[in-house]
Amino acid sequence: MVDPSHIQVAAQIYGITAIAVCVLVGLAAFGTAIGFALLGGRFLDAVARQPELAPMLQVKMFIVAGLLDAISMIAVAVALLFTFNNPFVSAILTMINPS
């Protein structure tokens, strides 16, 4: 027989995990937006100072933008891991059914 307290703990883990996933994706999106804003502003400042370096700076800006975007993709991957394969729930399931 399953103890109701185990079900309650599992429900709390699912709820807290959902909140953590939302915070993780939200902070990743916010950080990426701030990073792109700073990157674009600094790029425009540099091109305004030395217009002849614009093509070289543009290539470097797009490389950094790709790396900056990778941070949010990693956060989405971790969020999907916690959403669909939660390691904390498996611990609860082994506690409920030890066999």
C-alpha cells in the first residue's frame, strides 16, 4: 500500500521542479537579452569610432552572439531534463517501491 505522505512528497517535488524550470528558462532568456543588448550597443559604438573595421567587428559580433545564444539553449536542455526525466522523482519512486 502506498503511503499518502509519499504521494504528497512526490507532488511537491513535481511542483517545485516546475517552478525551478520556469525560473531557469526565464533567467536564461533575461540574461541572453541583456547580453545581446550590451553586445549590440558596444558594436555600434565601435563601428561609430572606426567605420573601416565594421566588417571585421561584425564577424566577431556574430560569433559572440552565437556563443551567447548557446547559453540559453543549454538552459533549455537542462530544463527539459528536469521536466521529463526528473532525478528527484526516481528517488521517491524507489522509496515507495523498494523492490
